[in-house]
Amino acid sequence: MSIKNHFFIFCCFCVSLSIYGQVQHTMVHDSLLQKGFTTLRNQFFNANIPDSLAYNYADAYLQKAKQLQDEKKIIDGYYYKSLLKLGALKIKYVDSLIQYSIKRSDHYLLENALIVKAGDLYTKRQYKKALDVYIEAQKYAKVANNTQALFTIEYTIGVIYNLIGEYLKGLTILQQSLKNFKTLNVTDEWRRLNIVSSMVTSYRQLGMHDSVTHYISKAIKKTHAKPTYKRLYHVLVLKEGINSYQKQAYQKAVDSIQKAIPYFQEIGDDSNLSYAYFYLGKTYVATQNSAKAIAYFKKVDTIFSNVDYLFPETRATYEFLINHYKKKQNLNKQLMYIERLLRLDSILHDKELYLTKHISENYTTPRLLAAKQHVIQSMQKKERLYVISIMGTVVLVVIAIGFLMYQYMQRKVYKKRFEELLQAQKTSKQHAIIEVSDRKRSDLNIPEDIATAILKNLDDFKQKDEFLSPNITLHKLAKRFKTNHTYLSKIINVYEGKSFNAFVNDLRITYTINRLQNNAIFRKYTIDAIAEESGFSNTRTFSRAFQRRTNLNPSYFIKNLNASQSDI
């Protein structure tokens, strides 16, 4: 048989498989369409059904509703599908939900859809667009007399006014939100404290420092040493430090801000870290400690380099850095930080957050561009002088020697770390849970049977390597365990001695190290592929977690592991 005949048979086989798959999918879909809406809805919300199958039920629900031209159920169908998707596809379903809901006199589910869309815009830092959508949602929630939705919308609108610099409007709305909270039939202290925290931001920006002190002192007492409020507590401590700076109580400012920083570093909260570093820098400027001030301003710059965003208030970081290196006559640093500031300004313009009150007259865009051109010309002149200077060669040689010596010392340090890690892996007990005293167990305030069930589920979760799922979250895992996320978070904090994210990432890194040691093929994977196989959503997160756990980067570990295996 010729090669052409073989190829023709192969193509026919592939087409047959494709047609068979489509027929199978159609048969399954048709069988679901025969079911009633109640059955489809119940199956969709069945916790034991995976998302892929739940999506089929939502899809069938929507198709059936469209066939029957039942607008209310069409809206339900789009709502169900939006619950399972993220990103652009989620918003597509939400927009369809809005389109159908707005036609109806009862505006069924419309405020919910608008809230979802506004939340997506908020997450993307498109605050003014998000504000418009929240205000639209507020109108429909008022018509529906949805008090819970109205409260959430009102609070978020207050927060957004703070974010876009309308602090007086934000404070007025947040004060009303606090009053409205007292009328709601809820005992959610966490929500009330978040309102207070946002009000503190308004008071601080409006220069009402005594009000800041009044509210912060009460809120800190409420949140201190309570795991549920751990993040909120540190946010309040940071705000207390910033308020102390603005009241010129500089030592108190340093103490409070330094107290908050380790927690934000642990959870990777870049926004609050940038505020913390910025105000530490300003505090050291005020106390004339230039070296420490510049060190903290550089930390803010590092955050901007990583996340490509800073809030307008911290923009002055670059004004300090440019001015510092101008006095030092360091043209390279001046140019670098001028370019960074121009980049930040362009981002703030795009987000419509470019606030003139945060901009010194000497650092407007036209002046920055003129300064940039002046620095470039000065650098070019200086470069010509360096070309004819023999000392440049001497400097390069010295640098090269120093670099080689540094590299040599670094290799020794990394080699030692690598050997210590391999030795630790041999003696470590996999997935061990730390011993917990009776007192700590009683402090959990969790029924013994529930705690035991959660621990058993956690053990299964670890033994079955379920942490490799990239989509695992505290809320999803709590839902699977049929418990709430507060209980699960407490159990992990006490029995594992770490936060949920650190717990999952450490399991993944331990898995990665073991697999790299025992699987030569896995060692040939790209870092991207290893990260994906280990459950990480991106390479950067994987590398940071690996570095934090081992003090080595993944590529170095793999390279030395291959070398050690070949020596055996």
C-alpha cells in the first residue's frame, strides 16, 4: 500500500473520531435538554459535581430556556454560566445577563450582574468606570429594596471615592454606610471594621488626624491578636504609623510601620508594602537620615518594577530619588528614575488617577521631559571624556575581577545550600503536621468533631497531591470539606503553623523537589512546565516560592541535581 493510501486512511480515521466525539457530545447535550429546569439547577449546584460537568448543566439550562423563550430562566442560565468562568468570558455572560434583565419590568438579577461587572472593573483598577456601574446598580437595588446589596454598593462607592482622590465625598458616604450598618440585622464585625478602616483613610487625607487617632485606637483593640482580623489589624497599624508621621511623631511612625511590614511581605501585599516603604522613606527624610530614606524609596521602585503600578500618593517616591541623585550628580540614576516617573504618570493617566495635588511644579511632564533631555546630553558629553580616559579600562578590569570573585563566593554559598537541602530532604518527614498543645486546640473555638474532620480532609488533600490543582483556594477547599473558610484557615494556621497560601505553596515545592530528585525526565522540563506541573499559575510565583523555601533558584537546583546524579 502506498504512502498516499496510508495517509488517506489515517485522515479518515481522524475525521471519524471527530464526528464520533461530536455525536457523543450532542447525545449528552440532548439528554440534558430532556430534563426539567429544577433538576438541571439542582445538579448545577451539587457540590460533588466537577465544574466541567456543572457547566454542561448550566449550558443545557440556558439552551432549554432559549428554546422556550423564557426570559427569566435565560437570565438564570447566563448567571449560572458566569459563576463558572473568569475573565472576558465571565463578563460576556454578565453582559448578556444585563441585556436580558434590563428588558424586564422586574429587572430580575440586574443589580447582581452590575455588581459583578463593577467588581471586574474595580479589580482592573478602572475605578471611575467601576463607580459609574456601581451607581447604576444602586438604582436597581433601591427599586428592589435589596438592603444587603445597597449596603455593599454604598460602602464600595465610598472606597472608590477615596481611591480617586474625592476624600470628602468618600467620607460622607462611608459615614452613612456605618450608620446603615447598625440598622442591618447582621453581626458581621469584620464588615463594620472595614468601613472604619476606609473612613480612617478619608480622615487622614483630609488632615483630620485626631479623628484618625480616635477610630484607629478603637479598631486596633478590636482586631489585635485575632486571626480572623490579622490582615485588617496590620492595615490599621500601618495607617496608625502614617498618621503618626503626619503628626510629626516620627519614632512612633517608624515603630508602627515596621511592625506591619513583615506580615505584608509574607502575604505579598504589594500595595500596602509600597505605602509602608514610602512613608518610612518620608519619615527618614524628615529626620535627616538620607541613606535609610533612599533605601526605602528604592523598595517602592522595586515594587513598581514588579507590578507596573503605584497609587498616586506614592508618586513622590521618584521626586525624592531624582532630586537625591541630582545632588549626587549621578546622571545614570537621574535618567533611570525620570523614565520610571514618566512611565508611572502614563499609567496614572490611563487609569484616570493623575491627581495634580500629588505633583510638584518641578515634576510635571513637560519639565520631566526637559530634564530627561538635559541628562541625556550631559551623559553623552561625559561618555566622550570616558572614551579618551585610560582610567575607564582600569575600572572595568577591577570590576571584572570583583565580579568573578563575587561569582566564585556565590557559587560556594549556593553549593552549600544545595547540599544542605538534599540532606534535609533525606531526613524530613513528608507532610508532617506540627504538634499542637491542648491549650492551642481549645483556643480554636472549633468543635472537636469538626476539627478532626477537617484534619482528616487535609491529610487526604496532601496524600492525594490535590494541592497540585492551580485553581485551589481557601474558599473552594472549605466548600469541598463542607466547612467554612474561617475554620479551615484557623486549623491550617494552628496545625501547620502557616497561612493557607504558604501551606499550599510549601506542599507544592516539597512535591517538586522530590519529583526532581527521583525523575530524570522531569528535570528536563522547562521551568514553565515544572511550575505548571507543580500547580503554580505562573513561573514567577513558582520561582519566588522555591527561592523562599530553599534559598536557591529552581534552575540552579536542577543543574546541580543533574551533576550530582551523573557522578553517582
